[in-house]
Amino acid sequence: MKKILIAIVVVLSLLHTSVVSAQDLFSGSDLSTVQVDNLSNADIIKLKNQLQANSISLTQAEKLALSKGMSATEFGKLRIRLETVSDTPSSDNSSSLNGTVDSKELTRKQEKISNIKVKDTVNALIFGSELFDTPTLNFEPNLKLATPVNYVLGPGDELQVSVYGVQEFNAAVPVTMEGKVNIQYVGQIAVSGMTIEAATQKIKAAIARVYSTVASGQSQVGISLNRIRTIRVTIIGSKQPGNYSISSLATVYNALFLGGGPGKNGSYRNIELLRNNVVYRNVDLYRFLVNGDQSDNVGLKDNDVIRIPAYNQRVTVEGQVKRPGIFEMKKGETFSDLLTFASGFNEFAYTASVNVLQKTNKEFKVTDIKGSEFDSYKPLSGDVFRVSKILNRFENRIKIEGAVFRPDTYSFYEGMRVSDLISKADGLKEDAYTNRARIIRLQSDLTTEIVNVNLDQALSGDLDADVPLKREDVVTVYSILDFEEEFKITIDGEIKKPGVYQYYDNLTLNDLLVQAGGLTGSASKRVEVARMIISEEIDDTNPNKAELFNIEIIAGNNEQAKNFALLPFDVVNIRKMAVYDKPEMVTVTGAVHYAGKYVLANKKDRVYDVIQRAGGLTSVANIEGVRIKRPIQAKQIEDLENVNLNLGKQDSIQAKLEKKLKEDLKYATIPVDWKAIVKNPKSSTNVTLFSGDEIEVVAFNEGVKVTGNVLLTSEIPYDGGKGFNYYVNAAGGVDAKGWKKKAYIIYPNGKAAVAHSFLFIRSYPKVTPGSQIIVPEKPETKKMSTGEFVSIAGVLASLAGVIIAILR
């Protein structure tokens, strides 16, 4: 117990030392117990200001401190802090002893107040509901604005008191629970219940009694609201009713937003603000929603109650208004007021009358409100107003189309004639057919009729021909071009731009040749023109379907010997020269003396001929490794696509074949038996070459490559005395998925051989140097399920029963 009392005394002494040093460090006679580390930044700033005010240097202060018992170590710490500290007070927690605050905090503080908003789907159609479920709209008070002069102080507020001039003082002083502020050297001042303006005057007067320079005007006093308190209000009838702690600067709208706005049946127009058990104000949100009027957005006080009663009457507006929804009406308001709430009719609304669905005590009834009754009709609770669309028809529309300069829709007036409408359309075009124009007229029974007009007579002043028009008439002026057939002419063959061209009068063969880009280099002098036979009578003795003309032209300058005139639908064919074959080339690669590209000089050049031109095989060539790589032609793929294998719609074999030819295989390999060719150049393996072929001569390789489903893909040195199995085993053997009995070998010349069996004896192909052994993968087989086994067993049992019954 004694040790505990000693510890308490020590702590109190340290606290006392800190407080004394914070008030005036050098005023004490004994500084041996001062701990510089216990001093706040505000204490150091104050001490620095005192030294500067009394013109005391750090050297003089050191002598004074040491003479009063401060150790040199502690004063060294003090010197460092005096030299490095900023003249601006810090916001350290220890600054609460003299009330200093951080000058970086330029705005007043307030406890953060928030409420999670949930999108209101039940009341989404009620006008104004979106005001309270939009997170970006919260009516939160702006703490950066100047303090209202009528703001009433209370416990929890904090004032910033500053004296500046000859004398300086800066402190943040809170309003205590007793409603007072405690200012150093001045004392306690009661400010609770006073406006900020009145409290300012009272505090200034109290400070002037202590600071002489304030009374003389040499120093000034500034007082501002640094931290505002929170107040508690109660909200009844909202979506989230309850007690809320909100800012003392908050208003009614801020509180309503926190409460989620009126509940399901809550009123938006008769919200009561109760203060001291008396209705202080009736809030109508429509004033803000419709006019932006915030006169009802008054400030709140502690213990205010916001009561949201149930609505009295609501009506619904549907259809062609700018803001359809559910609206709350007050007594005495008319349909015109409701239309204002709905932002008026939209562009397509029928405004002559509005249909109203009303509820009686027993049933529904329908009422029509005329436009003249909008200002007098008073909606009833439950009314459903339906604003319909205007009719999709015109009261004065007339239309003209065809061979006029401005075909369009025009306004109609009584007495309007055809000539008037043509004049509105800027007259007839040059190609107008004036013997007849057509009017499509809508009759009174909505059927249509045609009225024909002679434009020549109508425009010459004949009133009988100048037919009077009616509303919704459609006048069509024909063009003579509409009656002309569109003639075409075709050119094909050795021309740069073959195709179908427009026919013009006086078109000649020379004109068409130039229009089609001229002749190609392979064009011959022969041109054939086919012309259709035209006759009113059928001539059974003439078997010809077309008349043919053979013409000779000069191919060099695209001209003909005679200027041949063409007729519509002629077909011109430019023939190709009898001999015009561009040189074709093949490629020789690999172990030959002169690899490269070679032109096929003979129509029947063969492998042997081209290899001889390439200098023959080199000493490193593998005579069993000569092969031809022939590109797959587009026609081969097309032929495969045209073949129907009758595999069914779901079978993908043919599609896979086509894909393999198009994407995977770029060429086909033709094996060449070079030994047979050397012995007999007329051997069948000495194939004729085609353009694009590549002759590949493989260099001799003593290795045998083993790939596929083996344990290790390898290249095994060739051993003439070993067979197929030796090389497979040398690669680790076949893996779990390998299908050895379907293994095959590819020889250097591209030829392949597969394993085969006879009378349970399996034989494998011969292995040669440079060949490749491939072990394929076993196809996946679907195992029979237990259910399938049971089904088959059942069928077999039934079949056995039938057989037994027959045998009996």
C-alpha cells in the first residue's frame, strides 16, 4: 500500500511540474525537476514568444535556467526544440491545456453523420420519392460557410478565441456541460443559450478586462466557431424512423434525408416540425420540388420532432405528360395545379380533354374533363388521369412526288388546285410526262380513288383540267424516263474489267473496250459479238437463238478494223491467243549442286530432267530421300466440298477433311524412287512436273526418329541388323496410350508403310536410314455402364425364355 501511495505522489508531482512549466517555465525558483520531453509544442511556442517579447537570447536564457537548477542536458533539449519549433501552434493533444489548435485545419469540425440509402422500389412512382434515395443529394450543411449570427451556442460547441496585435493569444475553448467556456487568465464565461453574436461581445468584454492592450485598441479579439455540436431530433413516420444525432447547423431537409423521407403512406405536403410540443412549421416538399423554394428548410434545434402524418389524398397521372406518377393533392387544388406538378403535357398529348377513372362507393366510373374545366375541376382521392396521344393524322396535309423540282409534303388550303401545288414544288422537271398525272384521293369512307389529270391542259389555264385538290391527296407526276427500259450490255474474256455495263445510244465496240479498261496482253484479234434475235413471228425454220458476228481488231491499240455499232443486250467476248502461256517454275531444294527455281522448258518436263539441270545429286544426298511437294489446289478442296459422303448432318468427318486440306495440309507429298529412275528414265515414278512443285532431295541421315506415343521421343542411330521393335524399345517402348499394332513408318522420300498381320503373325515394315517411326494413340472407347449391362442382361434373359418356350 505504501508503494502505491509513493507512485501516486510521483505521478502528481510530474503532472504538476508539466503544468507549472507550461504556464511559465522561468518563473519558478527550482527547475531541476523540469522534463523537456513532457512539454507540448504549444508550451515551447509560448516560451519562445515570452523570450522574444522580453528580448532574452538563448544564451541569456541558458544562464538563467542553469542558475535555477536545470541540467545542461535538459537545456540542450530545450534549445533544440526552441530552434526547430514553428511559430504556429500545433494540434497536439497536450495543447488542450491552453486550447491551441492546428492552423492547417481551415474549416470547422463536425462529427461525420451518414446514413446508408436504399433505392426505393415500392414508392418509385410517388412524386418526390427520388429526393430521398439519391446518395449524391443529402442536404448536408456546409461547414465552410460563415457562422450564422443567430446560431445559438450550447454544450459541445467549441470556439476559437484569438488575440492579436501587441499581445497575442490563441486558444480553442469548448463549451462545457455547464454551458461555460474557460479562457486562460480570463476565467469562466457562461455562453450557453446565447447567439454567437452575443457571446462574442461578452467574451471580448471579459478579455478586455485582463488584456490591457485590448481595451486600448492596440490588440484585437477574434472569435469564431471551431467545432459545432450535435443535436438529437426525432423523426416519426419516415421510412427509417428513430432518434438521430445530427449537426446543430442541420435543417429539416437534412433530417428528412437521413430518415429516408416519408414512409409508404406518408405525406409529402403536410410534414410537421414540433418544437416544445407545439407545431413550429408545416413543411410542404412540393414547394421545393416544383419551384425550388427552400423557405420550409428551417434550422433544427435540440429535441425537435419531425412528424410525417399519413397523406389525405393521392391521384395518379398516366400517359402523355412530362412527369407521370402519383401525386399528393391539398384541399382546394385543381387539375391545373396537378398538371403543374406533372410538368405539363408533352409534345404528343391530346389536350382537348382528359379521361379520369374515378372510384365511387360501389364501383368505378369514367369522367371526361374538357380543357375549359382544367382550372375548376378538383381531383378526388384515387383519381387516375389518363392523357392520351393525338391522332396520327393531319388536318391540312397534301403531298406531291415524282418529276417536280421539290417533291415533298405541303400545307393544304381550301380552293387549292393542281397548278398551285406544282407551283409550290417549283414546277415540273424537264423529263416530266405531261399527258397524265395521278391523284390518289382518300374518300370520306377511308377508301381510295384515282383521279387522272392532263398537266398540259391544267397548266395552260383550263380550269376543268386543273382539278381542285382535297386534304390528304397524293399527286404523282410521272417521268418519261420511267417508261424507258434499262438496257445493258455484257463484255467478257481477255478484257481488264469484264462485266455488265450500261447501254447508251450510238455505243460502239471501241467505246466499250475503252470503258472496260482495254485488252489484256493475252487478247487475240478475234472478237465475237452475240446479238439476240427480235421478231414478231416465230420462225421454226431458223434454229438459231442468237446472231453471231466475228470481228477482227488491232489488239495493240484497242481499236477495230471497222467501227462496229452495238445494240442493247449484246454479249461481247474477247478471245485469248491460241498460244499464250506464261513461264511456269518449280523449285529444287536440298542435296543438289545448284538448288533454286527452274522454268519448265518442256510441257512434259519430269523429275529427272530438272534434277539433271540442277547438277544432279551431291555426294551427301540420300538417294532414297527424293520427293515432290505439290501444293494443294483450290479446285481440289472445291471438289471435296461438292462430294456428298452421306454421313448424316451430325457427322463431322467431311468437315474435318475440308479443314485439314484448307488449314493443316499445304501440299501433297509424292514419293520418288530415284534408283528406278536412274535405271529407267521412263519409269512411272519419274512423274511430270506442274507449276509450283518443289523437288526436295534429303541429305543422308544415319538416324531413325521415333515419335508419337512412346516414352521418349528419340533419334536412334541406324543399325542395319535391327528391326522395327528394336527402335521402338530403344525409345522406351510404347506408353499407356500407344497403339503399337497401328504403328507406321515414313521413309525419307515421303512414302509410308504400316504394320500388318497374317495368321496371328504380325510383321513390321523395314527400317531404313533417315526414316521416321510413329506410334499413334489408341482411340477412346466408351465403357459400358452398369445400367447398360443390366439392360443387355435383361434382353438376353428374355430371349432365352422365348427360345426355351419354343423348344418345349
